[in-house]
Amino acid sequence: MKRYYYEREITNIEKFYVPLSKRASVRDVVSIGFGLFVVSYLVVFFTISVTNSFIKDPMEINISQMFLPPSMEHLFGTDYLGRDIFSRIVKGTEAFFIPGILSISISTTFGLLFGIVSGYYAKYFSKGIFYFLNIIDSIPRIILILLIVVIFNPSIYLIMAFVGISSIPKVSSYIKSKVDVLKRQRFIEAGKSLGLSESSLIFKHIVWLSSKSVLIIQATLGLSETILIETSLSYLGIGVQEPTPSWGNMVAMGKDFFFQGKIWLSTIPALVIMVTIMGLYLLGDGLNSIYNEKVSR
Amino acid sequence: MVRFLKHFFKELFGMLFLVVGVTAILYLIFNLMPGDFPGKGRGFEGYVNLLRRLFTFRFGTSIVSGRDINSIVFPAFRNTLILTIGSIFLSVLISVPIGIFSAFRGFETYSWPFSILTYVLSSIPVFYLGYLALYLVSRYTGYLPIFYPHGAERGNPVLSYVLPILVLGFGNESISEIVRLIANELRRVMDNTYVTASKARGEPVLRSSFHEGILIPLVSIIFSKVPFIIGGAVIVEYVFNWPGMGRLAFQSTLDRDLPVLIVITFLSVICVRSGMLIKEMLLLSINPERRA
Amino acid sequence: MLAELNELKVYFYDQRNKRFIRSVENVSLGIREGTILGVVGESGCGKTVTALSMMGLVESEPGIIGGTFFFRPDDDDADELEDTILRGLCTKKNYRRERMYNLFCGLDDYIEFEQSPFTIIKDSEKWLRRTNRVMELIRGKYISMIFQSPAQSLNPYISVGQQLQRTIQRFHGEMNKYEVHGYAEELLRSVRLRRPDVVMASFPSALSIGMAQRVVIAVALCSDPCLLIADEPTTGLDTTNIHRIIKLLEELQMERNLALIFISHNIRIVSAIATDILVMYAGIVVERGTRAEVTKTRRGPRHPYTEMLVSSVPGDADIKRGKRLREIPGSMPNNKKEMDACPFLERCPYAKGSLRRKCRSACPEPVEVSPMHFIRCYRFYS
């Protein structure tokens, strides 16, 4: 049963720009809240692991304490070498945090750059940029990564840099379509006739005010993809190698012990991965529905 | 019609141009690396030779295993196709009804649990899901879902196909992506005047919004998954020991088997671009306004 | 009487600002078979919403919250309609009056409407869905509707022929493929389109706006409805097309003995073809009567709004003399408040002196100044 109440009449001038808080529905708030929660624990874990404080040593081998199930002493239990799993999980954030940020910075900056250039100055630079981007776009990402592995024998940072490069075409096409639409809007024409310089038009109006949302959403989704890629690569053995912990290689190492009933070795890192990716995805999705909500109905 | 064909050939030509570009880059880079492959060190002539052989599908022999590449790659390609096309089919089959349901009922009590469920399922990393499925099935049914022709007597053909397809269908975020896409597009189309006008004539909303709301987004998203079709099943193939392109590429990487890698890249690029081409042609034919 | 709408109330709820929008308030209209009812009013006065609610197409919440809509279907379908109403909607005795059925039956079971505080309690989903089931039997078959912009009323992805075929097959399921095709061509010819085969093969984006509007009319007439609602069919057209479409509608109406509800904001067009006229303002009906009574009579009683509408159209003599156009000052009142005065108060040239106090007290009730001619104005109260 729904009740509709009529409160007092609002007589002041109606605002055309509805503030963000009013636009969000419950679902969006929950998504974004959850996403922010995920981001915050990522940041916390990262700082803890980098500063090496507060937790047990993730590398400390202690054979007498092998295979302990989760308890108060060891929050997530211990693995096959007696190492504390919780601290390894915390340390595992190092494996993708900086590389992930590297990846999304590359994809967003260059995506933005190429998108703007090909959108705004379509005539001159388009063909060359398009060709280059198309080449990158045509190779499936995994194949690209494997090729990079063969060619460079790279560290995780280099791999992630290339993952970022491989996302440039997609981001730049989003930006380009946005620029195309915005370019024709009246307010750009108005700005030009008022004498605004080209660069200020581009940066301030087109990029900041209008494309900011696209970039943030792409960055968020990109980060979740990067985490997935890093964990998958580590699982396969070509990412972060033992004994450095990564959520992916923890799952890999732990899977052999499934049959012995010691499922937490593998399951816990997998759950952490799942929650993290879901959180980032929800964050991107929630932001998307807030920013792009069409005022209809 | 003529414009159609003109566009088609233009795109085809562009595709070939691209393939040439990719192989050129690879050729250059591989030439600078240790490891041998046909045509190494022979400069431009070697490159042309390589191109000729690639385009006539005479791939030569693998450096590492000495076997004929053709006999390795094509069966692997077929196996990967089975896996990935099956999983995309499954994803679409599951997500489209959920998307439609969600668009019609709005985001209220009904579709929330569904959405959350699909998100959760889609976020489970594939490598874990695959192994979990393998573990559960083999433990509780006694069957080992091994790829059938290679499998021993304990293999179960149905299971060995079904299980990886199930895992891949659920585990790579496709479901939530498609659900959200369909729900958003349908909702947007349902607000359109022509849908209301059709409703006023008694036509069911789903039927009139079908073209724009379901068909076009589906075509776009299925064909945008072509890169995934080629290489994205690497992990599932690894877990299930499925002899497909992904596993082949992975092993060649570990073995530094350059000829095979060149061939795989070549085939991938062709598939990806043809996928895009087909998608554009399809969209062009569905959307009459684009024709003019 | 073919259809009778009584005391229709349609309210919308603005989620963001938490207030009501009174779209339609106590609108009553009746239409007899074979007549043309013209509905005139400014943009935003609620004419389209009234039409949509007659078709059951109002989907925003809360939507229709009051009123009855009696409709008389054909005898063979009466039983099915009765079944659906009884099973789904309500079982009250007043769902039927003589041979007419109340399509909004059961509304008061689902609505509680309090004046102050302005509260509406509604189990909105259920009632909407149930009326929808009833409306599905009526829509398209007995009542058809054509919308304002023809280009946006046709599905751009399928050809005209296919759209016609779908609709025809829905209502004439027994026809085979060739019969359907033949019937479609005949329909197109009946809306005076030459080369129906070419039209059928083309897509809506290829048609000119006049042709598109005719196609829309053809599709609406597929099922041989008894009532056609035309919501501003001429607003998007240029003058020559307007003339043609109006002539076409007139001819079709005579050929098929259609009842037609013609909605427009242009009183001149409406008075050209309508038999009865309904004037709406701010969600209420301010005048209702035959064409002669409402528009032609110079001295006769008229609502001030109607008067000003009619006189705002310049006559030939005025144009020649270069007289200034007469406009109606002001704009429609805020429909977010309670209606505690005559809505036309601020713009009415007659509201002066002692009359003004009455005008301010409450909204006037309809007064029958001559048979079948109702006006809502305090001037005619005695």
C-alpha cells in the first residue's frame, strides 16, 4: 500500500538542476556505499601492507602451524606453509594496487587525449590515431598479454601498463562520442562567440563538466577489470610469483587442498576477490545511474 | 543495396590493411628477439613470405613440438568456439528474460534479489568457480568431466561439455552486463511515443519495442564479445584442460613457440575484425534509417 | 450514448518535490454514436491526459483516482467484457448500467481520498493491472487513438506494411496472408493514399508527414472501431495538410459512422468539424455544448474563456483593417495547489466587483444555461 502525502506547497522558483542527493534512489545509494566501503578497505590494506605494521609477517613460515582453520588467532587461518592467510591477503593488495592505478591512469589519460583530439579536430589526426587504436583494439586482451610476456618477460607493472594501453581504444571512443555530441551544443557556440579560448573551452567545459562522469566510471570499472586480470594471471603463474602473495596465486596454491577438506585456503582469497570486484562494479554502476539519469517520467 | 556492398568492401579492405599492420609489427618485434620462426632475419622478403603463407593457411611447423601447426590450431579453434559460443548462448538465454523482467517491473522488490544474485555470481572469479565446479562434480557424482575424446572410460561426454560452458557462462560478468544493458535499453525504448501508440492499438509492448530494445543491443553486445571468444576462455580451458586456443596460446607462451603465436594472433585479428564487420552489416540491415 | 466519462480525476505525484499535480479534476463528457466531439484547450489543460485515461494508458502514479467510464461494447463481446470485469476488477452492482459497462469499476475500493491533509492511499499496482486487462479488450478494437506526431507514432524499424499486418492480424485473426494484404491495401486507399503497394513497402522514415499521418489513421481504423480519439492530429502539419486531414477525417467518419473525439488547441479547426464542443481549462471542463451554442451564437451565454478563444482568432475584416491581435493575458494557474477558486480568475475580464468575491470563494459548478449546454461560471448562476 502506498501513501501519497501532500506537504506544503513550494512557491519558490523551481530549480532545474536537481542535486545529486535527490536524484539517487535507494538502490544507487546502497551500490555506491558498498563500493566506497570496498575502496576504503583496499586503501587501508594497502597502506598497512606497505608500512608493514599491524599484522603478522605474511612470509613467515611456521610448519608447526600448518592448515589451521580460521580462528581468533589467525583470522583467516593458515596455509600449507603455516603462513597467516589474513596477512597474506592484506599483503596481496600490493600486487594490484599500484599496477592497477597505473593501468587506469594510462587508459584514462590517453583515452581522454585521443578522444578529444579525434573528436574535436576530427579532420587531421583522425586517420592515423584510428589506425593505431584499431590495431590495439583488434587483438584480444589475453593474447596481447601473452605476447607481451613472450616479448618482454615483464614485471607486473609492465603488464598492467599494457593492459591500460589496451583499454585506450574503448575509452577514447566513449570520449569521442561525447565530444561529438557536445561539440554541437549551443553552449559551445555561445562560448566561442563570447571569446573563450579554445583550450579553455575544451578543458573546462567539455572535459571537466561533461566528461568527468564518463572518466570516473571508466576508471572504476577499469580498476575492477585490472584486479581480475592480475589475479587471473597470478593464478596461471605468469603474474606475481610465489612467495610474494597475490590473491590469485593464493587461490592457485590452495586449490590442491580442496580434496583434503581444507577449503579455506582457496575459498577465502576467492571470496575476497569476489567482494572487491563486485564492490567496484557496483560503484561504477551506481555512479553511472546517477550521472546519466534521464529526467523523464 | 549498392551502398551496402560498397561499405562492406571498404571495411573488408580496412580489415586486411589492419591485419597487415599487426603482422608487420609482430614480425619486426620478433625479429629482434631470441627464438626462431620462419622468415626470421630475412627482412622484407621474409615478411612477404610470411604473409603469403599466413593468408593461404599454410602455417608450417611448430618450433617446439615439431608438429604441423595446422593440425594443432584448427582443432583447437573449433574447441574454443564450442566453449565460448555455448557460453554466450547460455548467458544470453539467462540474462535476457531477467533483463526484460527487470525493465517491466522496475527496480522494485521483485527484481532486486535477481540483480544481486546475478552480480554475485558474475563476480566470482572464473578460476575459482571452475575448480569448485570440477571438485563438486567429480566428488559427488564420481564422474570426471574430462574432455571426451581424450577422456578415459570414466569420462562423461555430456558433463564434460556442459560444465565448462556453465562455468564460463556464469563466471565472466556477462550475465550482469547483459541484464543491465537490456533492462536499460528496454526501459528507455518503452518510454518512446511509438511504443505507446502501438499499445493504444493493442499491440503488446514487448513486441513493438523488440527491435530497438532487445535486438539491437543484443547484436551489439554479442559481437563485441568476439575478442573474448577467441582468447578469453584461457582460464577455463586451463582448469578443465580443454584443448582450445586459449590453452594453446598459453602453452606457446610458456614454450616461447613463436610461429604458433604468430598464427594465433593472425587468426584472432581476423576473427575480431570480421566480427565487427558482421555486426555493422547486421545493424545496418536492421536499422532502416541508416540505410538512407 | 456510446461512451460516458463522469467526474474523472487524474492526479500525478511528484516524487522529488513531494507534491501533487492535479492534472484532471472532475471532467465529465459524453459522446453519442456517429458524432464528433471537439475538445479545446491550451497546452497543459489536461486534454491529452483525459484521452489517455479513456484508453487506460496513464501509467504514472497515482494516475486515475476517481470517476467512472461507461462504455457500450458490441453485444458479442459484452459477455467477455463482463466476465473480465467481474473476475478481475470488482463485483459491485454498479459496474453496469443498461448496456454500458463501467471500465473504471472498483476504483473506490482501491482509493481513499482525503481532502486535508491531501492524502491518497492506493494499492496502485493491482488496480492498474486489473484495469489494464479490461482495457486490453477495448483498446484498439473499440477505441482507437491517434497521436500528435505521426513520425513518432510508427515503429521506425518495421515497414508500414508489416505494421498494418500486425494490427490487422490481431483483430481479424481469421484472415489468411493474402486477405490481410488486400485489406491493408484497401485501408490505405480509404485514407486516400495512391499507390498503396509502394507505401506498404516503405519505412516510416521515408514518408512525408502528411502521408505518415494518413497511415496512422489507416492503422487506427484497422479494427473498425466505434470511437476514434484524435489527439491533436493536425498540430504538427502544415496548413494544406491540415485541411486535407480534416476533410479526410470528416469523410471517414461519415462512411463508417465513427464517433470521433477531436482534441486541439485551435478552436477554429475544432469548430469546423465538431458537432459538440468541450472546452477545458486547467484540468476542468469550463463549457460543454453543441457547436452552435458554443461558437456561433454571438449574444448567447458563453464562458469567458471560450469567448476570448473565439475572439482571439482574427476575422477577415479585422485582418484587413490591421487590427491588433487579441490575446488572453496571463497563464494557467499553478495546478499544484488546491482548487479553492475559479481557475480562470486572474485572466477573466468579467471578474470584477461583487462577482469577484464569489469567483474567489470556490470553483463554480456547471450550470445548464440551455438544454445540453453547460457552463462553469458564476455569471450564469441565478
